[in-house]
Amino acid sequence: MVHGGGNAIERRTAYAERWPRRGNVSAIGAAVTVTSNNPRWISVETNRNALIVGASSGIGWELARVLHVRGYRCCVAARRLGRLRTLQQALGGQTLARELDINDAGGAMQVCEALIDEMGGLDLVVIASGVGDINPALSWSTEALCIQTNVTGFAAVANVAIRHFENSGRGHLVGISSIAALRGSKSAPAYNASKAFMSNYLEGLRQRVSRFGDAIAVTDVRPGFVDTAMAKGENQFWVTPADRAASQIADAIEARRAVVYVSRRWRLIAWLLKFVPEATYRRL
């Protein structure tokens, strides 16, 4: 069941994250109160809780590291729990690691809902999971996996996040889409189409939560080539290191941007793609 309860004003003013006591909490300047009879649990109103889905590698891995440095208390989630344990150890004891298979939409939703309760609410959800393969043979198994992961799984996690944010009256959903969302691709039809779905779905959710004003944000991140295992194919250019991409994404999160290209110069390519005539694009 999605975390909620109480009226909207109470949720905004009494929203509390429960975390084990570590060191001198007052050093971070937070208002701290005991929330239960267990002295290990405290309420820290200024801390921000983040869930990063797809954090076992690539952009998700690097973004978890950046958000941790910027003061977020992170839960990293993905299928490869062993990789997540390594990241958890690197980030510190307050970081949570949970196995989550985004290809099992129902199971992924249950994991997210349980985490919302366990963490006392979420302020930020980043969906960085995704697959993409060059598929000139149009193998259906490749297309189907891409749709299952990038469309169904993505929408399932986003659904849980937005319903939670609407219940709590605040929050931020971030989806890692791609510049590939702008046009179709003869060599990877499902991949580009799935990224177009992501961007369109995020825009619809942004419109949905606009009644909350600035309290709920939805950010569509559209990377160009990033130096990760996902970057496939020849003739790559303007390849951004994953750590730099993560830093730019974190900046966009702090600025609560609606759409951001990574790196920034990919905005030029986006502009060109939008205006290339269909007949010309078909010959590329």
C-alpha cells in the first residue's frame, strides 16, 4: 500500500524520515526528535530520501554517488544485488540496497511501496533502469525485452512514485530517457520508441501534478552518448563520462528542471533532429 495518511497540511509539516542515529546529528543543523520508543530511530525533517532504480551500473550508479555527496539518503535498487552491496558499502551505513527486477512490473511496484513505508517516505525517485540493443534483424525477443523494461517496467515504478508524491503533497520524479526519444531508428526501432514513450509519459505526469505547483516536479533527462555499457554502435561523438553526466543530472534535479539534455550541447542535436524533414531523415 502506498505510504500516505493524514491530511495534506499535516503531511507537509510533519513529514519525517526515520533513520538510525549516526554520530552528532545536530552537526547538520537539522531539527531532530525521537519518533518511537526505540532510541535508534529519529525524525530528521531536513534530510531527503532518494530511491535510485537501476543503480547497479552506469548513470544510476554514478548518480547515487553524487546524490549521496549532496546530502541525500539513498536506497539503491536493481536486479544485481551483489553490485548494489558494493555501492552500499562505498556510500555508507545509512544507504539501503534492495533487489528490484523492473521486468516484473507487479513485483517492482511492491518493492517500491514497501520501501516508501520502510524509509518513512521518499522525496526523490530516479528511474535509471533501461536496456537497448542495435537490432537490424528485428529480433522479436530483443524488441520485446526493450518494451518490457523501458515501457512497462518504467511506467509501473513511475506510477508508484507519482501516487506517493500526490499523497504526501511533494516529491520529485526523474526519468532517464534519451535524445533517441525524438525520432525513430531503423536499427533500433523499439529502443527509440520506448524512449519516446518515457518522455511522453513523463510529460503527461508533469501535467497531472501541475495542480500541486512547485511542490511536485517531474524531470525528463535526455542523454546523448554517455560512456556506459548502454552506449552501443559506431560513430559515437560528444561522449560524456558517466560521472560528469551524473553531476549534470544532479544539477537539473536541484533546479527542478522539466527537460534536460546531457551533456548540454546535445540541445543543438535535439533542435536539428526536430526540424530535419522526414524525407531527409529517412536517408540517414
